[in-house]
Amino acid sequence: ASASLYGVIGTAMAGTRLIVLPGGRFSIDPADAENVSLASPGTWRVFASDPAIVVLERMEEGRRPFAGGDQVILCGDLGTAGIVDIVSFIQAQAKTGVLTLIRGRVRKTILFERGNIRAAASNLPEDRLGELLYRSGCLTYEQLQDVIKQLSPTRKIGRILVDDGYINANDLWNYIRQQVEEIFYSTLLLRDGAFIFSALSTNAEDQFPAQITLSAQSLLLDGL
């Protein structure tokens, strides 16, 4: 999957000419049709941009971790614009928004507020909070499975861990902080893929799962 228009049909789409038909339907220039294969079917989100540019993001099944706005601030190829330069720009300009990094099926998201990191998420199982507590020895495998069974849209893992007495509220805050840091550090290893940094929606404060504010500059220095 990719964060730009060529990703609609896969990397073979790069350089392919699209024709927009009446009613908003897309057509591929017949001269390019033989070189294109449908590789990434699914639901795509359209971002607001200049009429001369179309930016699409392939959506994963289920809810997005953070709801970015429709306005793209930055997007492109991680192999060209490195993650360090991207984060440095966000930090230096004190930007607020959602940075989504995509490499194949791996998807990591970092939430920024005025250049500081407020939250992070990943679709990799090893990046989940429960897996972190299991690796840290805070939960046994059986306890982790019991916690997972209790998860629901109205009962998050943090609430279950505290309510069931596995950890206290202060421990939860520390583990969430560690989770955010580890996800951020893992993004520094990405050498290729795509990225989108979009403005945050108006209800930004509702998306901060914990009262965590981390300096992006300090994490960059620690992670390099």
C-alpha cells in the first residue's frame, strides 16, 4: 500500500496516465493499460489538496488509531525524505497533526501536538501495550489472554489492567510512555515506504489516550 495516487494500483502505477471521466470515475490511458495490474483493492481516503494533485491513503480494516484531518501537510516517499528530517521539520515548526508511516503491511502512527509527541500506535502485535507488559514480566501469558478476552469498545486495556489489579494508574502511565517511545524508535529504522502528515481534526484533545508529552527532539537524539 502507498500513501499516494500510484498506490491505488500498486507501484506499477507510477507514471501511468489516469483519465477522470464524467461522474468522477477513473480510467487508465489505453497506452499504459498493459503495464498496470490491480494490486491494492480496498477503501481509499481522499485528502484535500490542490485541484492539480490527488492524494489517497489506503484504509485498513477497522478504526484508525487517530483521526487526522483532510488537509495534507506533508506526504511522500520515506526513501527520499528520511524519517529524521520529517520529524525534525514537525518539531521545528511546532506542527500539530498525525504522521502515518507505511511500509508494506506495516503501519505506524505518531500523534504530534505543537511539535511534541503525544501518542503512538502500530498495527504490529509486538507493539501492543499487552505484549509490552508480557515482555516486561508484568503479565503471564495466561493473564494476557484473560485481559484480551475482556477488551471491548467501551473497556480499553488500560482500564482492565488497573481494575483487575495487575498494575496501578502510575504504572500504566509509565508503560504507555514506554510503548510510545518504543514505537517511535522503531520508526527510525524505516528506510523505505511512504508517509503522510495530516492536520489534526478539531476534536484533537479527545485523541490523546494519556497525559503524555514527549520531546521529539530528545527522542531523536536518544534514538540515533
